[in-house]
Amino acid sequence: MTVYVDNAMIPFRGMRMSHMLADTRDELLHMATLLQTDHKWIQYKGTHKEHFDICERRRLLALEYGAIAISYKQAGRIVYRRRKGL
């Protein structure tokens, strides 16, 4: 499973949020299920920007489940390559 979580740590309602993205939607949704994250919270569904925003606690769980830690900048590069179809 190739799921990535960045280190954005964006403040939101007392939490610190990161982005979770994956090579495929199935991988992304599978990890969301493992993290008990409702699939309705997916953002930009069906686009090159498809991802979930996850809190720090869920980010740590995703890493335990095998997600790969990346930087915020690396996440941007992944989204850029998707947009370009690379």
C-alpha cells in the first residue's frame, strides 16, 4: 500500500492537520477505513488533488499502518505530477 502523510501540521480547531494521499483511491480509502475516518471527508474526490485532512493522532496511526512520511513540499510535487499526468 502506498499511502503518504505530510508534515503540514496546519492548525485547525485546536488540532494540527496533515494531508493523507495515496497512489490510488482504493489505497487512500483503505487507509481511511483503518483510521476510522469517514469517507465523506475526502477532499477533491476524483481529481488530482484527492486527499484527506487528518489530525496528528491519525497521522501517527497511519505511519504505524505503513504510510510513508513525506514533507509538505513533497506532497505538492505528487499533486503536481498527477495534474501533469506523469
